[in-house]
Amino acid sequence: MPLLGKAVEQVNKIKEKHEAAWKQYGCTLMSDGWTDRWGRHLINFLVNSPEGTFFLESVDASSEVHDAPMLADLLQQRIDLIGRDKVVQVVTNNGANYKAACKLLMERIPTLFWTPCAAHCLDLMLEDIGKMKEFSKPIARARQVTTFIYRHGRLLDAMREKTGGRDLVRPGVTRFATAFLTLRSLHTHKDALKFLFVSDDWTKSKLARTEAGKKVHDTILSTEFWNSVEDCLRASQPLIILLRIVDGDERPAMSEIHTKKRNRLEHKRLNDLVYVQYNRKMAVRRSAAATAPIRRTYEPQEDEDMEDDNSDEAYLVDDVEVDDYGEIAPIVADESDQAAGGGGNSDPFVMEDDFY
């Protein structure tokens, strides 16, 4: 039997423990959809119970019209697979199609409840805050700064030297949380950035004489900009902390796998890979949590703890892929990405060498 097949069998044994908990306590079916770089719409299905979260499967729904009847049928199929007597509630995002689908589903199954995703609600709140004039301007200016720095290799190296190897762009649990975490990172490294843009290396460089370079320089040395960043942070920090609480459990690594070269794998094998990887990881986490001391109070995490497993990679706030919750799918540079950049250096991973 192939190695992947053996791994699937091992995870199926883990599933048996979860199924016992589903039968004893009931469970929650969770749906998480997103669109990859090739335009495929993939929907992940997870089941939560006192035993933990279990990744059930992923469905490629690219060829389907995502209306209420279609989504209701899709969810009902998974409920029937688990057992109607075991599924207590369904959790999805707050999209109008999902609201209508779950209303239809509750009519079909009277014992079922629909609960909107708390993380999605908080993300929508951050989105609304980001649209306000007082916040949209500093976010846009911060985006210009990070985009400019990450598109020029030597400038990026110089920035990392000044910040002690730290990156400015901070991937968060959701798209809009990422924007505010990036503001926090910029504020943390404010002195290092100011020092960089008044140094001889910068003033003598070709970039300092470009219009884009002058705008970034003026932004970094602007007191008004940094005051507005502080206002954004004061408004967003409580929501970001709460977002980390409600979205504490790890989600499937479907986005990471799908955005890499493994996209070329047929969907069944890809689904098996995620099935094995995610459920094994959750089993290890649950085992570790069972032996860890109980924390009776919540302590807000520092920004370093808010990064995900891909924090060493470069991200751009305005160049990401997003799922139905606003979740970020990591951007990974491969040969096709580099080639697509062409000569215009529009790709953030194609570095320009005109710093000096």
C-alpha cells in the first residue's frame, strides 16, 4: 500500500475517537470556503466536539452556482454522513447565500441550529473601521511604504538590518487583521525606519531621487502619519485580541497546500494530504494541551505570537488571496510566479537592484 494510503488509515483510527465523541456529546459542522489563485472555489468541512476539531474533507465546487439550494444540499450531505442525530449546529460565514442556505437547512432539519462565524463578524467590523476616512488614509500610506520596500531587494536588506532581521508585513488570522498588524509592526520599528530613510545609504541611492521614493521618505518622517497610525492601533487592538481568542484553533492548511506546486495534484490525493496533515497536527496539539498547565486568565499575546507558520515569507498587504472569511492564502514564489513578473517588476519577489 502507498505511504499516503497508510497515513490515511492511521488518521481514520483517530477519527474513530472523534466519532465516539460526536455520538456522546453531539457536534458542530463547520464550513470554510475560499478561492485559490487558479479561480477554483474549494470548501473545507470540519467537525468540532469536546474531542477537538477534525478535518472531514474538501470539496471543489468551482463548477457549481453557489446559491442557497446548492449550499444547503452540500451541507446536508455532510450532516447525513455524520448522522443527523449527532450534528447540533452548523457554523458558516455571514454571506447572504450561506444565511439563506442555513435557513433552508433548518427548515429541513428542525433540530439543527445555524451560528454565524464569530471570526467573520469581527473581520467585517475591522473592514468597516478600515473604510473610515480617518483609518483608510494611514492604511493606504502604510501599504505604499511596505510595497515600495519589499519590491527593492537591497532596500529590503537594509531595512531588515535596521530592524534586527524583523519583517514589516505581519500575516494575521484574517485579511483586515493583517492590515492593522502591519500598522503595529511599522509603529514598532518607527525609529529604525526613520534612521534608514535619513542614512547616507538612502540619500545617495537612486531610489531616493524617484517620485515613489520621495513619497515614502516623506511618509516615514511625517509626524501626522505616525499619529494617525497610533489612532488606528487604539481602535483596532481590542478587536484583534478578541479575534485571536475566537479563532484560536488552527484551521486546515488547505490554503498553504493549494497555493504551492501541489495544485497540480488531482483533488482526491490533495484532499488525502490535507486530511492527514491537519488531523495529525490537531492530534498532537490536543495531546500537548492535555499535559500543559491550565491557564485561568487570558493574557493578550504580543505581536510576535500573532504571526502564522509562514512568518518568514514576504507578504504584501495589497497582494494576497482571500477566502470566504477574509482569510489569507500565503503567496509563495515559484518559477511560474517569477516568470509572470516580466520586466515590470510588479511581482514583490522580483527584486530590483537599483538601491545603490
